[in-house]
Amino acid sequence: MSTHAAADTTAASVDVPAGADGDAAWAAATRAVLAQADAKLARRFDGGEIVDKLVALRTRAVDEVIRAGWQRCIPAGAGLALFAVGGYGRGELFPHSDIDLLVLADGDVQQAQQPALARFLALLWDAGLQASQAVRSPAQCTEASADQTVLTALIEARPLVAGEAAQQGLRDAVSPERVWPARAFFEAKVREQAQRHARFGDTSDNLEPNLKDGPGGLRDLHTLGWMALRSFGVRELDPLVGLDHLGADEAVALDRERRALGRLRFGLHLVAGRREERLRFDFQKLLAERLGYADDGDSLAVEKMMQGFYRSAAIVRRINDRLLQRFEEHFDGAAEPQALDDDLELRRGYLATRKPGWLLEDTANVFALFAAWAADTSLRGLHSQTARELARALPGIQEYAKASPALREAFMQLLRGPQPVKTLERMTRLGVLGRWIPAFAQVSGRMQFDLFHVYTVDQHTLAVLKNLAAFASGEADERFAVAHTVWPQLRKPELLLLAGLFHDIGKGRGGDHSELGAVDAREFCEAMGLIEADTALVEWLVRKHLLMSVTAQKQDITDPEVIHRFAALVEDRQRLDCLYLLTCADIAGTSPKLWNAWKDRLLADLHTATRLALRRGLEHPVAADERIDENRATAGMLLSEEGLDDDVIDAVFARMPRDNFLRSRPEQIAWQANALRDVAAGETVVRARQLGGSGYEVLVHAPDRDGLFAAIVIGLDRAGLAILQARALDGPDATIFDTFHVLPNDPRHAPAPAQIETSLQRVLAGDLGRVLPARRSQPRHLRHFRIVPQVGFAEAEAGRTLVSIVCNDRPGLLADIARVLREQRLRVHDARIATFGERAEDMFQISDEHDRPLPDPQRQSLRDALLAALDGDPR
């Protein structure tokens, strides 16, 4: 279908009589014609038509409808002029883009033609065009343009029905001589862009990025265009090449990425069926399919599509930074360079090369540039011309495997020198690291279609390295209990940085990414000339980087046998310290919501217990009796220091289960004892305390009753608390001694400990059988990640049964599981709750009501009941 054929299908030819009835008929006919035209554009999109032609065709079709409606409603010679403004004025209409209009007229004409203008706008809406219009005189345009966002829309005005006098009047009204001179406009747009980027965390590498407004999105390209128009009077970026503000290669790259982003946006509007700029989970798979991506053994179709977007956004941001700097120089002028050495100089605070082509000569010069950049923290960045030359030098950068020993040593010196993590971040952003380590280029922009990893692999890796840099600063961070004290113990910190760099580099290739990454890490370290001991440490850290997290979250680290097994795998203090720091940095760098005070304490406790085990020697494992005696004695000393005599302490300790002295820390035992000492035996005790951050510990000590554990879990859930860990112990005299670590579902409305106690006391004081889980709908984002529920059984200690559950996480999940256990008349002795994005992995030690393990028939009955609860309506 030709461009002219597309125009012929629009409403220009719809012929209906005037009047209200005629307007309704015209609008209905026009709506149908527009729908046909949009359907044809959608088919052409699916056929691979370039997006520029599609948006131009839609703009032309809408132009004809608006002109036809104008002629129908506005009498000739009325003194009104009509302009398209904003994106519509730019001629960039996507399937559901805004349609913004300006009616230019003097005040008396505006008043006289108000009924006709109202009819015109209503007619467009009835025809299916959700247009908005502003009616202003030239003077009012000048006044409104005091808001630079209004000016931005007006400078792109395109006449639809306007004579030359009206067009000139509008140009004069918004000229730099009257409002927003070029420099002031540029500075305002720079501030606006920085604020817009900050709203998205200053990164495009999010799970649901915004194609239009996010960093590196289409709005950044629009902003460059607006700056060029205001500063140089050009409506496209290409003329900036002739003005020596933009390289020809940069212009080609921007145009390529603009088309790529535009195609994504056009397709997103189609699959969403409405104006949508955010690549939400609801649409990602549909859009990937529509764009022709397919799953394969390494990646899902949606992951391939998203990787393309992230890479486009990165290129746009890279060139955007250079152009902003050149615009700044245009206004400020080029300052006199200050020589730093024979090869480098300063220009207005930016690091620049002194000789054109220097970076193209040798990769060693590229590394020297980064070394100089790292050595001076006062630098504003790279000069734009140097950044452009660096981009041109990228194809010539050798990968490490083919590089000379001197070049490899230069890279290692960057890791050992000042600001090594900042240097790696800069090398990543500017494309150097991906050339030096090709495997890193493969994970650049690679997302994982889940809720656990909220960043692309390369951005997650940088987040991990930044966390390590924070540990190295020596400054205490309340989020990490002991990390800043562990870092100084490292023998060679650069080895941990290498492990952080390689820990996820094997993702997206199929197979175990830890094993694949370990192979890559060894090859790299050997090529860098590291001694075998250092190479083995980096390789081991990459291979085992999940070990500490899994051990802490899925096993009982108060069990001496667990600590002994973990210590045997770690073997020495250096490995332990490195693994601890890498684990903290990894979890905290996966998602801002993933790290919490409970995980900090778990890992710190595991680190401390393992360090003591290694100091004692693996040939001397700690027995349970020894740990119990030690914890009991230390807790007793703490209580004595508070003024309690030995008889009171012994009486309170007698009300506690023996295993509590094995599984709890001394200060925790002392807190529990204080909660019990003023309460008579047989009474229900509920106590809560804040642990740091937003986490709480909750203690429940009460006479045992059927359904008590389920009632506690449901009560905590109804109080808006998520359970991270539950430990259910049988106390003396038919009592229970349960402890829970919880977090508020909404940190903005975190309850006080006293509120938790009152709420839970109220629940336990009633009929436990009538305590039911709260009804909640499933959050939108969880609906797109389907995990087939799995229920498994194994033998546990003390004749108990271990049941493991893997399923989709959702609000009230644990409460529903507890309800099933109650209905099956089962007792819970321990629970470990772990959530990884949309995936819940929970484990329970259970027994029947007589404290016996479950036989096979009872296991099958429980499995059926759990699967029914997990797979059914979450409400």
C-alpha cells in the first residue's frame, strides 16, 4: 500500500450533511475509516514495515480527519488558525499517541468562535480521536511559554490550517528574543532530564522500563532535538554533523536506536490496545512474539527483546552525554587546555587527549586514560571528543586472551589502583569492558524474566561491585553488621573484585552459571598471571557464590553439625571472609527490597560461627551439649548483670525447651527470660521487639492447643507481617515456645512492637478454629510468573518429617499453608521461609498429633491438600 493510498482511506472523502445528525453520521463513518486505516498499519507493522513510515502514515491520516472536521465546524474567514503541537506537531503519531492542538486567535475571535470550537473538539472525540486543544492568542502563547514545557510543545508547532501570517505570529511569540533564550532553555532541559532520570533510579535497566521517559528512552532523543532547535534552528539532529557538534557515526547510531525504540513503542501500543509507554510484564511476552522473537536453549524470546532495548538505551545515553557537553561548550566557549602530561590534558574540568587518534594507536593508551581518570577525583568526566574517539577505538581493543603480558598487567593495575570499582563501572558504560572480556559483553543488557533479579546481569554485577566498594571504604553501614570490619582482613582485595566481576558471567549460556563462570574466571586469572593460590580462590568464590546464602536461608545454622559441614566446605578464614562479603554484596545488589536486617543477622551469625569452628579446628567439632551449656551460662551472666538472682534465672530457664539454648543466641535467651519472669506459668506470653531496620522478633509461649501454630501465623499475616523464619519448640508442661522473625509487608505502615503484641493476644484469646486467613487479591506482577507447585517429603531429625514446598509467592501464602496443616491435625516444630522474587521455597519440620513422623498415606493426603490450596484461588 503506498503512502498516497493510505491517505485516500481517511475521512476526507466522508460525505454527510451538516447539522447535529450529520455530525453524528460523519463521526461514526470517520471512526470506522480510521479503524480500518489503523488495522492496515498494524498489518504493515507485522510485515516488517519501517516504523518511520508507519508513524508518518498515521500522522497523515489524522491530519486529514482534523482538517475535515475543522472545515465542517469552523466557518471560513473566522480568524482562527490551527496547529499540531508536541509529538503530533513533530509528525510522530504512534497508534495511541496524544493528539495536541493549538488554536491561535485574538481574544475577541476566541470568544465569538467558542461554540464552533467546542463542536469541533466534540466531533473529533466522537470520531475516536482523543484530541486536546489550547486556544490562545500570540500574546497568551508568550505568557504561557514561561513554563518551558509549554514552550517545548509550541516550538514544534506544525500548521494544519494556518496562513503565513499566523505561522509567523506564532514563531515571533515564542522566539528566544521574547521567552527562554537558547542558553536558559538548554540549562532548563538539562535539569529536567536529570530529574526525569532520577525518577527511574537513573537507570534504564529495570524489569519494567519506560520506553519513552526512562533514561536512554525516546524522550532523551526528543530533548536533544529540542535543544538543537532552540540553539541552532535545526529540526533534526543530522544537521548538527555539518555544524561539527555531532559525528557522522554518532548520527547514524542515534538514528538506528531511535528506529529500534520506535518499533518497540509502536508494537507496545498495539499489544496494549491503549497509550502505554512502560514495558510491563503484562505486555512483554506478547510484544516479543509480535516482533518475531523466539525462545531457544539459551534465552527466552522476551529476554532477547529486552536485551535489545537495554543496549539501545545504553547507546542513547552514551551519545546523549557527549552532546550535552558539546552544547555546554557552545554556550561557554572552549577554555584554554591545561596539559597533564605528554598525552593528556584538561578542558573545562574534563579529561581529554592532546593528540587526535591517540586512543586508536594502542589499547595500552585506553587503559592509561582510565588510570589517569581514576587518579583524579575532581574530574568532571571525559571530554566529549575523547569519549567519541574512545567509541571509535572500541573495535580495536584486544580481548584479554590475545593481549600482551604488559597490557594484562595494566588492567590488573587498574584493579589495584584508586577507585577500582568506579573504573570498572566507567569501562562498562563506555563499552571497553565488554571488548576486553567478551563473555561480559554477552551478559550486557541481559535480563532474567523473573521478579528476583530486578536489574540486567551487567547492572547487577556493577551493583555488587559498588557494594564491595562501600565495604572497602571502612565506613559503617547500618544495613551490614560486620562487613566493614571484615574487609580489612582481606589479603588481596582485588581478588574479591574479580570474583564479583565473574560471579554471574556464565548466565544465559545454558547449564549451571556458577560452573561456567568458574571456568571463565580461572582462564582469566591464569591469563593475568595470577599465582595458583589466587586463581583457585577466585575460581572457588565464583563456583560457590551461592553456598553461604543457601546455607543461611535453608538450613538451621544454630545446629553445630550444619556449621561443621559448612566450615568443612569453606576450609579457611580467607575463603570465609571473601565469601561472606561477596554474599552480602550479591543479595543486596539483586534487588533493593531483598536485603533486610534478618538476612544481615543470618549471614553475620553464620560467618561468626564458622570462624570460631575454623579457629577451633575441624577435627574438634562442637557437640550440642557443649553449645547448650555455653549459651545457658552466657545468658545467665547477662541476666545476673541486670540484677536477677540465680534462683529466678533457674526458674525461668526451667520453663524453656532444652533446644532453645542450642538454637538461640545468649542475648536472645536473656530477652526471652525477661518476657517470662513476670508471667505466671500457664499464662499466654506474647512479646515483640524490633531487631534493627524494620524487622521484628516475636515470641509466643502458651499452653499447647490444636491449631495454635496456624492461628499465630494467620494472626501475624492479618497484622500485615511477613514471616521470614519460624521456630516452633515444645516446652515443658505441654507448652509451646515459638519464635518468629517478621517484616512488615508495607514498611510505611510498620506497627510498633506493642501493637503486634496486642493484635496477636487478641487472636489467641478466641476460638482458634475460627481464625481464617485474610482475603487478598494477587498483585499484578505475580500473575505473569507461573511456577508449578511442588511438595516433597524427607526424613528429619528426632523422628520428624521434613516437608518442602516450592510455589508462587503471594500474599497470605504461609497463612494458607498453616491452615492446611491445622486441618490435617499436624504439629509444626520448625519452619524456614525463603522468598526469591516470585518464587517461595518453604520448609517445615512436622509430625502427627502424637509427635510421630508421617506415614506414606498421610503424606499423600497432605500433598493433595497442599497442592489444592497452592494451585487454587489465592483468595
